[in-house]
Amino acid sequence: MAEILQKDGTWTFDGETIRIVPGRERGVHLMRQTLGELTVPLSAVAGIAHEPGRKSGRLRLRLRDGADPLLQVARGRLPDAADPYQLAVEADRAGVAEYFVDEVRNALLLDQVPDGPSDRYLLPGPTLPLSVGAGDGTVTFDGERIRLEWNWKTEEGKKSAGTQSLALADVRSVEWMPSMGLENGYLRFVVLREPTKAPPKHDPHAIELFGFKKDPLMAMVGAAVVARLPHPSGAGARGAAPSLAKAPDAPAALAGPAPGAPSGDSDHDALLRRLRELGELHRAGILTEEEFTAAKQAVLKRF
């Protein structure tokens, strides 16, 4: 069991899941407080790192592509403060953070968790029902229908279309974009039979966002919808096991970088990836049990 408690939140790892509980201090982002507690299975984790700083550091959890509907919608555009997979770490707790990282990395290594894309969502998405008001409207989702209601900021032509009610079966995809510079953001539901290229300001299936603090909450609504749509994985989503020519010294060649190579986090991650590749090759029957054991031991000696 590994645990780190901070004002920003608490992370706990029991060997199988990482439990993330946001802090309740004033400085904790509204997005994280609204999202609430998260339980991340180890199978969804691609990596973890601690970035130390003079006054405070940061724990960063990296999930596999396609494992979390929220990250699928956000596509890396969440501000750091709103990202639930980051934790601000006080300088005097850096040792605890490093221990937490080691525990998770060792579990990833032992379980041979792949760090490639996932072909299904491994997290369920935000809890329902969910209702968020921001920008020029309010979106409500109950798991079956999406309801869009307008407010006094809504453009008149769009408002004249009235309240919109979309069946989940009619939604093809969801797009979320935060405000950037002078450009407003939006949450758009792309409908199968009525696709539109109208700007969000005029699109009756979109909420226009103006850059206020509730805007990231719209990504939560998008994630709740996306979690119930077909997974976007397709051809090439899962990489094939790399082919490696066998040779008399195959275990050494398969082990990865030479012992004299520079050390660092990147080398550590590379060795983790190599071990996972070896596991895939073994499961695919490309490596024999003896070759797999020898190559694995060669990798472990380099940690």
C-alpha cells in the first residue's frame, strides 16, 4: 500500500488501483471537486512521474490512449489545475511521491501492463445524471437523452430553435474546445442525421463557451456521453508485437540499451516498455520460455 496526502488531494495505491480523492481547499479546481473521487485500474495506466520543484513538485499519472472518456474528449486541452491526474506535491513530501511512483512502476512491470492504446474504456466516465450551465446554455444528460437549454447570452436565431433534446442513439461524436485567446470555446454534439458546420454561436447542438471557470465542466458532460458511444478504436489501434530476429545472443539483444547508456527517467521508461514487449512476444509464441526468462533477467539487471 502506498499513499500520499496533500492539500491538493490524496492518492492511494493498493497494487491494483489508484484511488484519487481531490482536496477540498479553496485552491483546488472546481472541475476536480465536481468530478469527485476516481478509481483508476492499473490496466489503464501507461506511466507515472514525479516532477520535483523548489517550492512544490507535481505527480503526473499518464493513462493509456482510449482508456478514459474524459481524456478522450479533452485531448490534452485541460488546464493543469483542472487535470484530475495531476497532484501538487509539497517539497517536503518529495520522498513520499518518489516512493509512490516506484510502487506503481513496479506493479506495471510485474503485471506487464501494456502502455499502448486501449480498445475499450477502462474508466466509466462521470456519474449521472449530470447538468452543467456555462456559456450560452445548460446541458443535462441522464444516460439516454441530452437536453440543451438556452440563456440570455444565446444568439437570437439559435434561441428561436428552442430547447433541444437529443437521443443518445442519434449522436455520432462529441467535440469540446476551451476558449483560447480571443476565440470562444464550445461543446458540440455531432448528430448523425443533422450534421452542421455552423459556428457554435449559431449551432443549436452546441454550447458556446466564453472562458469562465465552469467551462471545463462541459468536458465532463462530453465525457459522460462519449463513455456511452462506440469506442473510437479501429484498425491500427492495437500495435502488433514487434518482430525481432533471433540470434545466439538474442536475450542480450532483446534486453534493450547497453549497461553503459546514460541513466534517467527516459531510460527507465524504455526498459519498462522493453519488458512489456518481451511479454507480448512470449504470449505470441515468438519467444520460448527460456528466451523470455533470460531476456527478462537481463532487463531487470539494468534497473
